[in-house]
Amino acid sequence: MFKKAFLSSALVLSLGVMAACGADDDETANGDAEGDSGDDVQEQEFDELVMGFVPSTDSDQIASTVEPLTERLSEELGIEVDGRVMTNYSALVEAMGSGQVQIGFIPAFGYVLANERHDIEVILKSLRAGDDSYRAQYSVRADSGIESLEDLEGKVWAFADSASTSGFLFPATQIRNDFGMTEDEFFGDMVETGSHDNALITVLEGGADVATTFEDAREVIEGDYPEVYDEENGLIQLDFTEPIPNDTISVISELSEDMVNQIREAFLSFNDDEDMIEIMNEVYRWDGIAEAEDSEYDIVREAYDNFSDEVDPLN
């Protein structure tokens, strides 16, 4: 469908995750051999829970930052919790579908796909500045001469992942609605970079013309690229999409109702713990956690319905 030009760092990380999520977990992933079907999911007892994250920012930073979170969650649940950073959204969805990951920090689009294909259940959502929604942002170089979405026709688009809500789904939907063309027809080329910060860096370094990310992802790379806010040589905000439901904490259906309730209450208790909220903020810029319902993500389903027959983000 389009050229997938992953950065070398994403390829290296991919090999590491493949090794970490190997075949030795097959028995746990497949569940009980008797009577365990997609239509009749049986609850399982777990000696350890694996919590999966996606690299919206630097993967190594996420891996080190979540350690106190997994330790605290282990204490609250009375069961060992291991944190794993996956290569991309698709890897997390498939790892949860196979049972190798039981708790996932999944953005809205990834959640909709996970729910549809693997019966993954949302239990919580993030809050940022008290809001439970955000926008996707189009970023271009300040010296590019690009002044509107119309100017992007024929240009090179960099985005984190084809299963990313703000990186791909909502921008692609907006392009289709506004210009009557598919994203393949509208853009001259499309580059999948593996994370939001990589998409911005690709544009900043001249490898693409526009990056779509969450708002405002520029602050994530400012430490390494202080020029990102330069009014002449940095990146500027070109435009935004409609509001998007915030990312989720979701669980596999094989977890018992009691365990799901414990997980929900443990995370909600972090709202009263400044240290835990600071960790959540460092990982994904969350400053609060709220309960969530599946119906809140219907707007994302509707967006994907526009081109679900043409695009499979998990392949």
C-alpha cells in the first residue's frame, strides 16, 4: 500500500522485542486447551502480569521510566508485573491478542482494532490538563514555504505508525474528507518512522515535509533538538485534526473480573499519589486517570470505517 521506511533504531528494537516475546510463552498465550475459543473465553490464573507500552517517544526512556510504575503495581496487586516496550502499536495489539501481554497502554485506534479482533477491553483512559481528548498536529519546517494543508499535496508524509490514532488515522481521514483523495493519492510518499519523535526528527532533518503527531510532540525532542522551536529553522504547527479520545489502559478478556477490578482501582489510586502521576506524565504526558467505556471510542470506529477495506494497520 505504501513504502514503510522504518528507521534503523526501530528495526533493532523490533529484534529485541521478538526475542523477549518468544515461543516459550505459547502455553500461556493460547490458554487452556479445552473449550477456549474466541466465543467462549475462559478466565485464567496468572502468576505474572505483563504490561505493554508503545514507543510514542524514546523507547529506552519509556523502559527505564516505567520501572517504578511496575514495582508499585506489583505491590498493589500482590503479583509480579513486568513492563515491556513494544516496537509499535501493532506489536502491542498482537501481543495482547496472543495473551503474551495482559495490560496494555493502547492509543484509541489501536484499542478499537484490539477490541474488534481480540476482544480487548478498555477500563481506563488518560487525562491531560483535565481533558479526555486531544488533537493530532501537522508539523512542517518553518522555512518550507508550506502554509496550508492544500500545500501538502505531493509532499512526503512522516508518521509514527499506521495503527496510530493521531499519527495516521485522523490525519488520513481528514485528507480524504477535505480533498476527496486517499492518502496514497494525496502525498508523494509516506514514511513510517516508529515513533512520534522520530517523525518530527525526520522532518526537521529534511527527510520528509510534514509529520503528524499528538499535540504538541515538539516538546518531547526539544532537549536533543533545541532548534525545534526556532521560528526560522525549526518546526511550526501547520494545522490540527478534530478532537480524538485519549489513550487507554486496556486488558485481555482472560483476566478474572476480580483482577480487572484490582487493576482499575490500583491505577485510579495513583491520582492521589504525586510520584505515580509524575511517572505517568514522564511516560505519556498523563496528569490523571479516569474510568472509560467502550462506547467513547465509537468516533474512532467511524473514522476507520472510511477505509477499513483498504488499509490494515496490523499488517
